[in-house]
Amino acid sequence: MKYNFDDVVDRSDNFAAKWSEMNKKYGTNELLPMWVADMDFKAAPCIVDAIRNRLDQEIYGYTTRPDSYNESIVNWVSKRYGWDIKADWLIFSPGVMPTISLLISELTDKNNKIMIQEPVYSPFNSIVKANDRELVISPLIKEENGNYVMNYDEIESKIKDVKLFILCNPHNPVGRVWTKEELKKLGDICIKNGVKVISDEIHSDIILKGQKHIPFGSISEEFAQNSITCMAPTKTFNIAGLQMSQVILPNEDDYKKLDTAFTRIDIKRNNAFSLVATEAAYNHGEDWLEEFLEYLEGNIDFAIDYINKNIPALKVNKPEATYLLWVDFSGLGKSNEEIAKALVEKGKVALNNGPSFGIGGDQFQRINLACPRAMVVEGLSRIKTAVDSL
């Protein structure tokens, strides 16, 4: 490999939330962190070089985006997903969740209904409630083989009077890459009922072999006009701390509303480093991404094989996307509280506790495998120690 993903980086002085906030969440920092969804890999050299070159200029005033910035996004979306978007559909945002929060405030009124599918990334739930909207949940169906599918009958039965549907595509934490057929069925229901779709596609580049990401808005012009897509280079290239994302809004009215909202709170510019990092990532980072995906797949295959052989009471399906493993601990016959306690106190490992993802999360844990293989081996050994203690 051209890039060394086995290199273990000391992040103790990195101000990394993943490493430094464990005491706040778990009561101790003496754990191996496999929770927050960022990577323990250095950023791609092309990004580091771009930031270093910008740093060497020694002036970091207000930035303006050149045309090449949006062009890099347009080209990436076309090449990776086959979706030909326009530069004037794009709005800069410091992050996907701030975007979704603003869209909730601009596209709905207080006490309006917003639908999500749990288990799902927990801010989907909390951000709806924080905006004083009514949360409507359609839980995903977990099939006997461990695969997850959408419950279309329940969606149709609950969607009356819903204003927004927040979609996780690909899905965090269950790792599904929704097919075109699945997305079309969902989108048709939403259009029939006058429900706008916000599609969180931040994991869209972290797709494993044999799978293909389908942007929701790419399915048809009607879908494009009825949806807003949120993407970013941050998960893909481990640069979330630079605070940038892009919003794709083909619908002119939606574009104006979000643009006005960002103008109102005076968020219109990149910081000096996110500007050059985004262009570098999308213009020159693809070879790094392809090697990362190969390494990640090795980590995932190793982890699943280890669990099946050494911790057979746990059940896990190979994800189709993300670097996150969604693991079923229910075979232990223990409560979620007992499992979580053993992982921290006996295993000395920090995982994401399943109930935080909502309905369907009980007795599950989410494991972050975007780390050097040595850390994966150590983490799995610690999980086994915790399970054996039960």
C-alpha cells in the first residue's frame, strides 16, 4: 500500500473528543476509544500539504470561495455517484447537523411532525425535539438474518400530517446502503403525501465492495425537487474538525430559504483551512480513499471472523457501508446496563451504547473500526474480556 494505515498515532495531545471526552461519558479516560465516529488515521497527504501551504502564507483572514471549490464538489459527485449536479445548487455549511437544524426551522413550524427511522444517529431524535417539533418514529425492521429493511406499511400509516422525513443514507448505525428500489418506494410515499425529504449522506463515500451509493435526489427530477441532500468530505477523509459540508438544493425555493437562514446567522464563509482541504480532498484524495476502503474492509472482515470464533454469543452482520459495526449482544441474556458496565469496568473499552440510537438499539453496541489493525485486535480482546466476565 502507498499509505500506512497501520501507523498508531498518539492522540493524547490532539484535543480529540474521541479520546478526551471519555471521562465525561464513561467516568474514566482509561479506556480504548472505539466510539465517536472519526478515524485514528492521519489525513491524506494531499490534504495535509494543502493545509501546510495555506499555513505558510501566515495570513488567515476572511476567505472567499473560488469557483474551483464548488467545481471540485460537482466533479466528485458526478464521478463517484453518477449524479450531475449544478454548482448553483450548492450551499456551504459548517456541518450536516447544523444544516438539518436550520432546515427544520425554515421548512416547518412549531409542533409540526417530522419522521425518522430508528435505530439511527441519536441527534436526529434530539434535534427534532430541540426545535419543538413532534417526533414521529418508524422503526426499521430487523429480519431474522440480521438485515434491516424499511417498514413501508408503517411509514404510510404514520406519515399523514408529517412535514419532513429525515433519511440516513447510508444508514448509521445499521450499515445499510439503501437500493434505488428501496429509496424510490420511500420517495413515492413522501411525494404522494407532500413530505419533503432531507437526506443525510455524510457516509456516502464509505461504501464497501459490491455496493453502490445512490443519492436520493439523483433518482428523478421529481425526487430532486422534493429533497435536500447533505454531504461532506469530513467522514470520508477524517477532517471533521475543520467544520465544512455541502448542501445540494435543486429546488430554488428551498435554496433561498436555507441561504437566507445562513445569512441571518452570518455563516457564509469557510475557514482558511477547510477551503483548501475540501478542494484537495475532492481533487486529489481518491487514491487515498480507495486504499482506506481496502484497509477498512480488512478490519471489518477480521472483526467479524474474530467475533464468530471467539465471542459466538454475539451476532453481527457485515455492514454495506460506514466503518461502524452494529453488534447484537442479546445472546448473552444480560441487560443493556450489565453489558455496558462490563465493557467499561472489565473490558476497559468505550463503545457506543445501543439504546442511544433509539428504538431497536437495546442490547446492541456500535464499534468504530476506523483505526489501525493493532487497535482493532486490542479492542476485540477487551470486548471478549468483558463478555467472559458476564
